[in-house]
Amino acid sequence: MLGRILSILAKEFLQMKRDRTARIRLTIPPIVQLLVFGYAATFEVFAVSTAVLDQDHSQESRALIERFTASRRFTVVRLASRRSEITDIIDRGQAALALVIQPGFAKLLQKGQTAPLQVLVDGTNSNSALIALGYVSQIANQYAQDYAADMGRRLGLAGARAAPQIVVEQRNWYNESLNSRWFFVPGVVATLTMFMVVNLTSFAIVREREVGTLEQIMVTPIRPAEFILGKTVPFFLLGTAEVATVTAVALLWFNVPFKGNPLVMALGTSLFLLSALGLGILISTLCRTQQQAFATNFFILNPMFILSGFAFPISSMPEFLQWLTLVDPLRYFLVVVRGTFLKGVGIAELWPHLLAMAAIGAALLTFSVLQLQKSLD
């Protein structure tokens, strides 16, 4: 048995050695994709194009506008003089957000009353609009607090009894600066590995069938389980090397912290690779041509990516889709990767996710062996 498996392994490694294009495809694209995702994928919004209509023309209104211009979050591109200009600017897409300061803004502040700040937002990109509105609220609230404190000092009320208020003390755990790159880059490690391993393995048996060598191999004493094992081990090693390479780039280039146990990460990676290999081999046994395998990969991998929770919270999905995510191994590996990178959690917290990946991998590999036997009958 071992000799037959080693023969298949030697054949696969020899084929990889001869295929120079495959070697390049295995090294350069993952690194390029990691760099692109690491820099482009972010929840943060900077330099939001902003128009301003100041109808108060007071020292207070100018100070508030300066708060926005001093922030990296907003870039004032137009100072409007009429309300109609604001509407035209947003309609033409010249600004994504507009600030309107009503007349009497300063007088209301001086009286200690609420002074409204109107914000008009282009909601075409709802995600960016919501994030920008959050930044506006932070800047406006901080300005109001600073103005109230300054007015109290100027009026000599520092020793007077302060009005009761609630102060929110925000403490961020695990990602103190809320760096979205720390969230995305570990997820890219998982998604790149999934796409690469499934794509490689899904063509493994299909290629043998197309060139006519599958039947020649199967007339030998090798069993279907041994054949699949010989096909998966090389890709398992390649997947392990891929995870190690991408993880090294994440740590050394993007400075993402790794707080967990490397052995827990290695265990999670191994179980995830078994799931990915099982899925790729199953696709390969079901398809007859490489074109069919390519189309099936596209049909399966994209929904798996969306349902994994990489960018969209699973809790926000409809209930039937949340149930569907339970058979997505990428969902569990993302928890393992982000947990070991940022939280430093161990097996005691991650064992349900590890067990789920083990069950999915075992089921997929079993179905692959049965399907291969059926296809050869």
C-alpha cells in the first residue's frame, strides 16, 4: 500500500517540477493578492469629499469647520454660499457629504442650548455613508464638549456644580487602534489558501481523465482511496507552505500581531486543508472536463467566500443562510485564524470550530472516494 501511494506522490511531484507555469502561479499571485487585499480592503474612510454651507459666519461655526478640515477623514472641496449650490454639488457627485450650519448657530451655543448641524450624505455607497456619519458625530460631539468646557472656564464656572452627564469610556480589546488591516489580513490568509487548494485539486483527476491516463492508473493494483491519498498529500504540503508564506508576509510586512500558539494555528490549518482538499477532489471526480471544473469552482467558491463571514457578519444574514454557513469550512477557519492572531485563544475555545472542520473534511474525502469508485464502474 505504502509503495503504491509513494509512486503516485512521486508522479505528482515530478509533474509539478516540469510545470514551470504552475510553480509561478503558486508563488507570485498569492503574494500579490495579499498585498492588494491588505492595502485596498479596509473599513476605514479617509478624505471624504465635503461641501460646507456656513450661514452663521461666526467664530464658533468657523472653529467647527476647522475641526473637519484638520481631520484626515474629510476634505472640504467646496464652500457654498447658497442652499441650491449644496443640492447641485451632491447631485453632480462633486462631494459625498455636505455640512450646513444654520443662522444663529453661535447664539444657541452661547445660551447653552442645542445648536443643530445638518448633514447631507450621498447614500449611493451606504457603507461609506454610514462610516462617514459616524465620524461626523464624533467630531461634532467632541467639539460640543470642548466648547462647553471652555465656556465654563471663561465664565468662571469651574468651581460651580457641574451638570450631570454620562461619559463613555471606550476600551478596545485585541485590536486597540481598530486597525481594519489587522482584521482583513488574517482573513486573507484563509481565503487565499481555500481558493488555491480547491483550484489545484479540482483539476487533478479531471486532467488525468482528459489525457487518458486515469484508466491506465486504475487498472493497476492501486485502490481509489490510495489514489486520492496520493493526489491530496502533495497539495496538502503546498497548502501548508502557502499558509506559512502568506502568514510570514502578514507578520513581517503588515506587522499584524500573532498572540496565539503556533501549534493551534498549525492544527487548524491542517484540518482546514483537509476540508479544502476534500472539496477539490470531490469536484474533480464529479466533472468530466477542466472547463466543467472551472465553472464549478466559480459556482461554489464565491458563495463560500460570501457566507464565510470574511467581510459580511453572519449574524446579519437571513436565518436560512446562517444555517447554510454551518457547512462552510472557511467560516470556521476564519475564527481560528483571527482568534490565534489577535486574541491568542487556544484549543479550549476553538475546539468546536476544529471539530467542525474535521467532520466536513472527513465527509468530503469519503464522498470523493465513493464518487471515484462510482465513476470508474
